[in-house]
Amino acid sequence: MLEMFAEELREAREKSEITLQQIAQKSRIDLKYIQAIDRGDFSFLPELYVKAFIKQFAKIVGLDEQVTIKKYEAAKTGKTPKEEIEPEKPEEIKKEAVSEKPVIEKKAEALKIQHPVKSFQESTEKKSDAEKVSFFERIKSDKAILAGVIGSALLIILVVVYFFFIMPESDIIVAEKPYDEVRKENQQRYVPDNKIQRLNEATTVAPSDSLRLNIYASDTTWIRLKIDGREVREFKLYPNSDKSLKAAVGVSMIVGNAGATKLRLGGKELNFTGKKNQVRYVLIDKNGLKYIDSPPTF
């Protein structure tokens, strides 16, 4: 069904007389990712970035972004993208059955009519008792609400104290995909890079932890990297957060949001540039930063 979804995007693009190059220029997304979407290949990056790219594609060719994403999700589950979900029918208003008054109640009303003074006294006493019960119920309800508010406030305070003062810092943020799955995808998708191979060969002779790399993110950024050609890490940095790494020879890296990322090597800021949501590939060693054209292998 993903092929049908891609065909629908392609038809909208051709109807709008917009080329793939124009979409890449307007969205600032690499042309190879736009081409992958146009031919129905949606496995080029993690789901977070694929959906973001599809939204930009749909917006430029004149489609509704939210509807397009829903069609993409339906196509992944095997449904036809053009199927429309029928609007839910409003629930029918339930009619309350009006039952006749019991015979006893009718007799009671007749007695009240025959003795108006007695009936008035009884109704007054019942009203007073009802007001007392209602008063005590309100007090209990207010106490329950107050207890709930106090309990919620204490829980929030405990959570804040735990996260800021008790919980140890985690070295690695949980990866979006298991390592084995990412490794298999990269082996199928990317061609080995000679620069990375030379980095792997040099790891046996370099001193340990000679390089100190700091990654700072001003906005949400996805990172995948390999340290000294051996240790693979994948994590996500949230706005105004950073992570420090140590390496003996160098680090090969994929940066998911280059425009919001800054790199420092040994305390010195590297000349790393990019646009918002742009994916860039870099190699960092003792000589500094080098851009590479294709993704490094992991």
C-alpha cells in the first residue's frame, strides 16, 4: 500500500507542475530523500524524520499535511490510502421511560391533600433533614478535593526532587531503534567509506581518550555515531542539552538536525554548519572536522 501512497503524492506533485528539485530547494531537504519518497521508499531514516519530510512534501504540492500523514500510517498497516473513514454517528438520545406513579404514592398524595397542615410539617422536616445531609456531603466532598490537590502537589514535588537531585545522569539516552536492527539497515543501505576504514585500522596504535568531543543541541536533535570505529551509540538530545564523549582516534557521526547542533573538540568550537532539520555526515579526528558525502557505516 505504500506504493499507492507514493503514487498519490506523485500525482499531486505532477498536477501542481512541481519538480523534485524544486521541492528539495523549498523544503531544504536533501534531494535523495525527496526522490526516495517519490518512488515509495520510506526506510531511509527513522520514523520521526520520515514523517517530517512527508509533511513538507505534502505542503509544497498542495496537500493537507495531517490527512497525508494519516494516509501514510494507514498505508503502513496495509490499508488503502484513499479509503475515507466514515464519520462517527452521534449517539441516539436516550429517552427516559416515564412510569406511572405507584398506587401507594398516589394514596400518599391523597392523604397530603386531605391533611394540608400535617403534610406541610412533614415536608418541612424532610427538607430540613435533606439540607443537613447535603451540607455534610459538601463538607466531605470539599475534604476529598483538598486531599487530592495536596496529594498531587506532593507527588509533583517528589518527582522534581528525584529528577534534579537524586537520579544519576545517564550516559546514553535510550536509542530509538535496537542496535542490531540499525546495523542491519545500514549494511543494506550504505556503501563503506574508505575514510572510516582507515579510522578503524588506526585505533590499535592511538593513545586512549586523546580526543574530547562535546555535542550541544539548541533544539531536539538525533545523533548516531561510532567511536574509534568500534563503539556505536545512538541517542536524542533535547533543547538546550549536551553530551560529552571521549575517543582515542576519532568519531564518525550522523547529525539529524544540523542547524541546532554545535560541536566542540577539546573545548574549542568546530566550524560545523547546517540548516534546521538537515542531516549531515562528519568525521572528527585530531585534525578537526571533515564533511563526508555518504553516511558512515555502523
